[in-house]
Amino acid sequence: MDNTATAERISDRELMVSRTVNGPARIVFEAWTRPELFERWWVPKSFPISLLSCQMDVRVGGTYRLVFGHEGSTMDFFGRYLEVEPPSRLVWTNDEGDGETVTTVTFEEIEGMTRVVVHDRYPSKEALDAAVAEGSTAISAMPESLQQLDDLLVSLPR
Amino acid sequence: MVQYLTADLDASFAALSDSTRRGVLEHLGHADASISDLADRFEMTLTGMRKHVGVLERAGLVTTRKVGRVRACRLGPRQLAAETAWIERYRDAWDARFAELDRVIGELKRKRR
């Protein structure tokens, strides 16, 4: 089993990540839709942020809100579910930024394992570039100065 | 090595401090272009654009080569490496997330056996 995630910027405003998980789609889908399970893996322990609360009303039109803590301050991420099709498809919006980012996750079961594909569509190229610049989708171990340069470079509109 | 790196950073930051040069990088992110294309697009003289491209080139952000009578410009290794580095970090973050998900899935499977 290929156990490494692949990640690609597939267009100016889209990112795609995929990975195979060793379990049936029904269980994997549960881990993405039950808050008490979701909050155990969404923020890996090695990350410098923590998930303080997690509310999810997983049905079409239902909303979610995640509150993250980082160095004494908190950050809210929220949106609503556009499509809920257990155990194969989940679509939600991210409404906290300017414009709406839509995340589509598909779960395809193959011989007891599940291929998970996460697709993020940002409202515009500028929005994705800004997300890159803030490092909001990445954690880095690079020295700070290089990190800043890097962020500056990737933040340039393409 | 450290000095080299610092000089490199200074050149990069200096190169990026100008809005025309940032615009040139943006344009080259979509397609390669000649110096005269860029001069037209940014409404400046060939000489002025040559200077901007020279600054970007010295910072490793752009490479140029002579094709016949035209100097073709494209994004340099530095710019491409930065994008690659970012997507690598993004992938690493998801890898870590999926590793935790594996643990949760493993536990659920054991419970339901």
C-alpha cells in the first residue's frame, strides 16, 4: 500500500491531496464526520496548534465550527456542508475568509482499503496565494528567514 | 556558506521590493516572455526592463537566454524551488494528519471486530 500522501496544486485555485487509508470507507467516513473522532486526528500532536472545540452538524445545509488555539490566541474556522453522501462523498465550505473555499472529499473503497481524495477549491487564485503566504496550510521546520523568503516568493501572484 | 546565503537573501528581498519586478514574476509564472514583451506589457523602455530583469536574474528568480535576436525570460530555479518547497510542506502536514487518522481507523476496526 502506498502510504504517502500526494499533494499537488492542480490549478491557480485548486489543491488536491490523496492517500490510501487501511480501513473500509464506512469507518473512514465516520472518522471525518463524528466530532469526537475527527478532533483526534485533524490536528496532529506535533503541530503547534490545538483544536479547542469541534462542532459538526453533518447534513446538507448543516454547519461546523472548529476553534483552534495557538500561543494564547484562538482562531475559528467555520462553514457548512453542501453534500453529505455516506460513505463516499463529503463537501463543505470554509466561510471564515474572503469568499468561499469549497472542500470536496471522496472515499473510494478498494479491497477493504479506502482511497481518500481531498480537493480544495479557493474562491480565486489570489485567495490561494494568500493562504500559501500565511502558511495557513503548512507547517515548516525551515529557519525563519528562509521561511519568510519562501512565503514571500510563493505569495507572489502567479 | 552563511555569508553566501545572506547575500542571496538580500538580493532576493531587494529584487522583490519593486512592484514592476513582482509583476514580471507573476507574468512569467503564466508564460515565458521576451524582454520586449515585458517592456510592452509594463509600458516601459527596453533599457528599463533590461535592468529589472537583470536584478531578478542576479537574485536567481529569473533566467534568460538568447534565442536569435530575442532574450527569452523564464522563472528561475529559486522561484520554482520555493513553490516546490511549499507544496512539500503542505504534503508533510497532510501526511502527519493521515498518520493520526490511521491510528483512529485502526482502533475503530479493532473495536468492531
